[in-house]
Amino acid sequence: MKKTLLHILAILTLPQVSAAYNHVSIHDPSIVVANGTYYIFGTHHSAASSTDLMNWTDISSSWRWATDNSNYASNEQAFTNQQVKTVNIGGVQKTFNNFNARAWSAYGDSGYSIENNMWAPDVIWNKALKKWCMYLSINGSGTNCSIILLTSDNIAGPYRYQAPVVVSGFYMSGINYHNTDLELAIGTQSTLPSRYQTGNQDGWRQRWPNAIDPCVFYDEQGKLWMTYGSWHGGIWILELDEQTGLRDYNIKYAYTLNNNNANDVRTDPYYGKKIAGGFWVTGEGPYIRHIGNNYYLFITYGELWANGGYQMRVFRSNNPDGPYYDSFNTTPSAIYDGDRNNYGPDGFRNTNRGENIFGAYGDWGYQTVGDWAERAQGHNSVLVNNGQNFMFYHTRFQNRGEDFQMRVHQFFLNQDGWLCAAPFEYSGETVTDQQIASSQTFNDQQVAGGYKLLIHTFNMNHFNKQLTLPINITLNTNGTITGGATGSWHTQSGTSYITLTVNGIEYKGVIVEQTLEPTAEKTICFTAYAKSKGYTVWGYHLPAYQETVGSTDNTSGYLDAVSSPLLLNDGQTAVFEFINHTSKVELYHNWVACFSPGTVIDKNNILVALRADNWENILWSDAGITNNYNWFTFKDDMEGSYVVLTMTYKGGSITIHADITTASGVKYYEEYTKSGVTGSVTAFLTVEKGHLLVSKSYVISPTGIRVDKADSRHAAIRYNLSGQQVGVGYKGIIIENGRKRIVR
């Protein structure tokens, strides 16, 4: 499709639609950085890479296994013969018996397949080995699972199996514990210690961990640790040997119980130290990182299904191995000493623990709406990079079955050192915690105004797919909050910290500017944490819409509600920017771009009525219209979409061009030209059974240059005459803040 310079310049004067996110479906995503590229590894041999944390490429097929005789080993072959044969314990070389990880997990299950049982890998660069170390869960049909170490010289592999790190499921009758590393850790045993002889799977689960979901990290003193575990028996931690990447067999753990209860084990010679969970409570995907002055433990509670209540919680500690606390319980609250329901609305047994960094929510911005409302977010990993903190998690959606995708959000430390996740997906922001603490990006006058407010609380009915939905509030210039919630607010001078009291609860957090994904529309946001409750709140400043155009009728009455008109003479272009909301009942229940002859809207004399659904009402035809729509999902795709509509009148022809970015980040266009037009014409918008939120409408002169006032908060963006963004070193004719000038 040919575009004129006029059309390109018209688009350049608008808030730019952001590069569409390229999301990938990676479950249990674990982040690692290598040579400036970000890599995500996930369950079921999945992987992706990115250079900007927004556009991801699936590289699962290039991730390989190695064995003695192949760099392309199959999943069936890869985990049967370990490379490490000896280990040094107390200065003595000990034989490391071969552990067949596949056979261990397949024990007792004649139909076992390894294909869907490679879970939650975590990859780290080992400084001493100078290798990439992958810690991979090999899942069994019960709790007969293991976490194994594989290494590679290259981030994408091939990875070769070295040895097990920890193994679970010793209770199974006839299973041979001599083939594990149990005796390397606790000494030679004539029989399996009685504490592991639980008799059945349920007995094991109540007391001992499931050896899956590893997270490996260096602490601030350079020690290497691995936390692991899932549900039931809790989350545990072991010290690893920095030189081998395996467990440190020279570190000894006592066998200790809480209240002399054999099912409340706190430390164990083989499994290490319990730091969270126990007694059948939910919790998996542990992840620990040091941020600021503390170690933070992320755990996901609930079940991973769309209606399972999956939800991330955060605890913190001064030490890598705990104890881990939240801000509103007085005991080491990450550990349980009895059966509790730690998610959902389960009455008297319910217990609220951990910071609820966020949960299921919808009707938020332009992307997380309708069927794309997020829920069941969890099993996250964390990247601390150049002063910024990022969390990576998988999410399911409100009405898309069990489909899932990965998301990336930046998060910040508030005044009290608790974590506050950014309200929208990361889109290239550069703000750091240090900048938050030392500079005030917005003054109170800029912060004041209308907001959408989202309160992430506990005890939601996930089984019925309950969502947290936003309410409208106003941050008034006198420091009060009115609207759907009441209270007060104030900022901290010289910083970007904000304190809000909402319905009697105090929240402390940060103010940041973010992009309303998937557009490039910028807005002021806040994210804050209630130390007394464990809740978090998000807010974003509402765009100042010029007008709302709404219609409850269909085609026969589509002209009942129209936008403000724009008068065009030959050579001029009308531009409308708007958010399109549709009833999604029929394809045609969307926006309509209209022209009438003369200087005012004449509803009885319409020249053109181009509908969003590839139809021209006046001609009652689709002739001459071009687009790239996904026709069969059209009505759903258009809901919440961001539309930049240009309507150009030149040389007796009218050309209508729409650039459309859907709520899920897909880009579409539609274009139509009508010839034989004379005299002045009037451009306007209407809608069939929906409503449009019009943020901007204006006319571009024949020069193609629209003069805009520069935004004093940002450096000017420059373009060449081809419409490409250029840097400050570019020489030649540029367009900057809507004006042409020459840079020599």
C-alpha cells in the first residue's frame, strides 16, 4: 500500500502506537541474561529470547541436550547417565553412584513419558565453573521427582546432565535410595531412615518437600543457594558448592522439629532447611533475590488453572535462608504449623499471608480487558538489572480457557522497602529505584486529577473467576480523595514517593509514568502497598478525552450520535484518535468514518460512511476497501482497540486510512478512496451500537506539518523526511516537535 509523505507526517504528529508486543507462551518462566540478550526458559522444554523485554522469539527448537555420544540427544536419553562420578566430602573423594533421573520418576508408572515432565528449569552462570548451569525438575507421577544439574558452554545448549541435586519420594516400596545422593549427604545407611518411611504419598506430602521448582542464586557474600519445593511439604533451601554447582556435601543440617511434631520438620540432614509452607498448604515456584537491603521470597499460592486462584505472594528476610516475614504477621509467617487455606474465600480456615503483589484483574487500560483480563498469574522469576527490577510470570485469561502467555512488569521499592509492581506491562521505561528515591518527576499539580483505581486484596472467589475491577477516583489538589473511594494523598518532596489513605487504609508507593499498552499513550501511574494489610493498589491518570460518542442503535440509527465536525478544504487532512468500544454482538457494531458535503454535518446527505467492518454504507458494498483484518475474530479484536484515523481530501478524492492496534497488541489497517468530490467537506465520526472515547481531533494543513507544543518533560523526538525516527547526531532535514529544520 503506497503512503504519501503527507500521510506519514500526519501519523508522526500523533502519540505513536508502540511496537506491538510479541508475547510467547512460556510456562514457569525463568529469566537469565547473556551477552545483552534476555533468555527465558520454561516448562516442557520451552524457551524464548528478546533484546528489549517486549518482543520475544520462541527458541525452543534450538535448545538441545548432550550425552557422551550426541549433541542432539532425545529427552528419553538425556537424563539417564550422569557425568559426575566422584565428589569431595571433607577432603575425601567419594563415589557418586549413577542416578537415572528418568527411571526414578517413571518408577511405578508403566505409561510414564518424559515429554511432559521436564518442569521449571532455572539457569545461572556459574562463576567458578565458567559454565551455564541449568537446574531442571524431572517430575514423576507422584512425589518421586528430582532436581538435576546440567551444564553448557553456551546459553542455548547443548546441556549435559551432571548429577542430581536433590531427590524426593523415598517412601515408595522397593525404590532404591542407594542410587540417589542421600548417603553422600547423611552417611551410609543400612536401611532408609524411619523419618522418610511415610508409607504412602499423602504421608510424604505432609512432611517432606517435592523436589521440583528450583531457584538458584548467589547471596551478597558470594554463597550459592538453591530454594525448591511445591505445595504440601513446603519450600526448602540448600547451600550449593560454588565450585561444582551441586549441593555442598560439607554443609551439615540437623534434624529439628517444631513442637516435637514429626510432621513439622524445620531442618533435615538431606533436605536442608524449610523456609515456607508445610501442612498441605499451597505454594510453589519459589524465587529469591536480594533487592535493596533485603532478600525477597516470591511464592505462588493456589492452583495454576484459570479458576484455581494462582497468585503471587512476597515475603522478605535479612538472610537468604530466612526466616521470611510479611509486614502484617508477627511470626515467621512464610512457614505454617497447621493446615490452612492460604488462598480463596474459605471461611474460618483462611489465612492471609505474604504481600499480595497483584492478582486477577480486568477492565484495566486498553489491553487487559474483556476476555483478555488477567488471572492465575504466577511462578515468576526476577531480574535485577542496571538499577531496575523486573518480574516475569505466566498468566491465564478470563475467557480463553487454559491459554497462557508470559508478561513482564517492572517493580519498585517503596519508602519501607516493600515491593510495588508497575500497573502496566514494561514498555521500555528507564526509571530506577535510585531515581524514585532522589527525584520528583511530577509535581502535585500534575499528579492531581481523575484516576482509575485498582485494589488487589485477598479472599477472592477464584473458583467463580472473580476479578478485581477498577473504580473512578479523583486526587484533589487539596490532598483529598473523592469518588468511588475516599481518603487523602500526599507526595514526598524531592522524591517520587506517594502516600495514599484509601477507605481508612494507608498505602505507600511510587509515582511513575507508563505507557497504556499496547499504545504509546503516556500517563501518570502510582503503585503502592498497605503495610498493615498486605494489599496493593494501582492507579492511572485518566486521559482527558475530548468527547464520548455513543450509540445503542445499529445500522438504521447510526447517525443519531456523532462527533464534533472537522471542516476540510482541498489538501487538508482530518485526524481522529480514539478508543473503540463495541458491543461485540455483530461485526458492524463499531466505528464509522463519515463525510458530508459543505461546511456542517448534513445527516441527510452523506458522501462516505466507511465502517470498521470493511463496508461502505452509502454504496452498500465492500468494493475498493483494503485491510488486513482477521475477519472471523473481527468483532472481538476491535473491542478496546486504539484507532488513529486520517481522512484526507485532495484533488477531488477522499482517502480514509485507519491504523488500528487491538487490546492484545495486534496491528490492523483499513483504507478506502472515493473520487469525484468537489467543494468543502465535513469529516466526523459516529458509531453503531458502541461508544468511542475521542482523545484528539484536528486538521493538518497542506504542508503536512502540525505544530505541537513540546512536552517539557521529555527530550524532543526527531524524524527524517521518510518518517523514520533519528538520533541527535543525524544531519539533514528533520522534523522536531512538528517543525522542519536543517541540522548541519
